[in-house]
Amino acid sequence: MQTFSKTAVNVAVVGCGYVSHLYGKTLRAHPNLKLIGAYDRNASNLATFCRRWPARAYANFAELVTDPAIELVLNLTNPRSHQEITQSCLEAGKHVYSEKPLAMTFSAAQELVALAKGRNLYLASAPCSLLGATAQTIWKPLREGAIGRVRLVYANFDDGMGTLPNSSNWSNEAGIPWPAKDEFEVGCTYEHAGYLLTWLAAFFGPARAVTSFASCQIPEKGIQVDRMAPDFSVGNIEYQNGVVARVTCSIMAPKDKSLTIIGEHGVLEVANVRHDDSPVYFRPIPARGWRAGVERRLNLLREWLEGKMNWSLWSGHEWRFREKLPFARKQSKLFASEAKRVDFCHGPSELAAAIRENRTCRLSPELGLHITELIEAIQYPERFGGRRQIESTFDPIEPLPLDN
């Protein structure tokens, strides 16, 4: 009979492509994860992964999934393989942490959640940035009512036109190419909206409905694809408590991964939801005391200078004083890279802790199902007449213990 560690969970990776090394970079920050082995149908990618992050290279997927030493499988394959791989792992009695999303359709994700429940197995999915310092910090004043009743949210994940030129030539530091063809065929909404939607789910609970629009604005991206997915989408999401959130994804608008939460008495702002250590700022509505006068004069000065010059001093909104909030939790010890200040293993670590503590994982299968339903509704509005009443729900998510 196989004996497992009382602390560390034995982990195997399926899919040793581009993203797997982002997990490898942060693995050692989580001693409750013990990497045992890996598999990829690409022998070169498998060898590279197991060389950089010492692990057994399984000869085939069946060998990995039937190994009794493996408790938890990290499904890091491309999104269109998520359902098949996760289903096989669950049927083999393994807990699964899947890269986003759980599946390509709501109905497929439903099947996975039902299977996990029926087998009494844990199932969770990325993104895990909700567990990072930034998300936990912005969540704290929301719970405390610091900005009053929330009315409106602007959430953006625009990756900039700069992502397209020579994108097929990108590779990570291990030399693994960025899967441009798969990314363009799957679509930026499936790849990126989860960062925004997971935060909003934690902050405001289950969504009630979404009205959406999506299109492919750049059909030619320099590489041959079988079918180009939308490269722009916008969803207006209604939540149970009256909050309305506008969620935008694209790979063409200037880089903007910001989140703005507007309440009756103030505004919370984050410049980059992709980074686990992006500062959180607060400003009251209306501006108070001497700050209001300074803001008004500075903005008048800006308008005057811009009328005299060919350059703008700053773009976008009017200039405002903002208070930088202290981080509510300590920041992660390791990030995937300077460009991706994300602890990718925070999610698997939370799942491993839930397994050992026999408790609900904060990244529950119901949450993953809910996010999948929203993503499909936003990217493919034509499937639902442009507006979808959301079926799925999930239990409230517990924040992490705070340092401040």
C-alpha cells in the first residue's frame, strides 16, 4: 500500500511546454509540493523540463496517471486538451489542478466537476492570482466598506498590438517556443479573462448575467491557423448585489491590465492585475480638503499647457491624489519572471494544503465552472443571443489570513 507524506503532496506535471517553466520557477517556494515526474508527448520539451526541474520523465501518459505515487496532477496542456487530460486523471483517482480554463465549454466543465465530486477528488483551476498580495489587499477595504457601496467596475486585460509582430519567434528562457498558433485559435478571452473574472467572483460573488460582444479585428496575424478566435471582447456582467462590471480583453489596444472599482464614497485602483505585487491605491469621492484645490489647479494647468504644446504631460484621466494602501499580506518569495511577477505555484500549493487539511480549496471546482461559463459567454455571444443568464454558482470564498 502506497504511503504518502503527511505534509508534501506528490505532484506530476502533464504538459511541459511554455507555461510549465513558469511553474517550475516558483515551485521551491512551496515545500508542500513535491515534484515527482512529468510527461509531454514532445520528447524534447519533456527532457528540457526534467533537466531544469529534476523529475522522472514518464515514457507515456498512461505510465504517469497509473503511478500510485502520484497524488496531484498539474494539467498544463493547451486549453483544448484540458478536458480530456483532466478527465483521464480523475478517472485514475488523481486530484487535478488545471491551467485555465477547466474546459472549452460550460457543458464540458460541468462533466468534469460532476466526475470529481462523484470520485471524491479535488479539482481546481488557474488563475491563482486571487491568492496573491495585490488581490488580497484590494479585497480587504472592500470587505470593510471603505469605498461604500460598489456600483461599477472597469476591468481590462489589453495586451497591446506589440504582441503580434514576430510572436511566432518568441521562446522562454528554456528555449520552449510560445504556442502562437494555439493562442490565436483559442483566443485572448479564454487565455486572459480568468485573471479578472476570478477576482470579481471573490469580491462580489456569483454573476447573474452577462451581455457581451466579441470580434476578430486582425484576421491575419502572420502565421497560418485553422480558425482565428476573437481578439477583442467586452462583457458587461451583472452581479447579485447590483454591481456592474465591464470586462474587456484584447491583443490590440495599448497595454492596460488595470482594475478600477468605483463605490459611492471612493475608488480602488490597481494598475496590473497580472502582477501579484502591483500596488493598490485608494482615493475618496469627492476629494477632500486641500487636495481638491490642488487637483483642480493642476488639471487646469495641464489643459493650459496642452493647448500651448504639441505634447501631453500625462494621458487618460484627470490627475488625482491617491493613497497607496499597505499590502495586507506578505508578497510571494518567488515570481516566474520580472515580466510576469506571478507565483504560479500558489494555486497548486493552496490545493495541496486543502487536500492535507481535508477542507474546501479556495479555488473550488464550482468557481472554475463559473469562470468557464462566463468566458464562453463573453467570447461567443452568438451562442447565447448576446446575453446569457448565468446558471452556475459557488460558495463564498474565504480570504487568506491577513498580515495587516
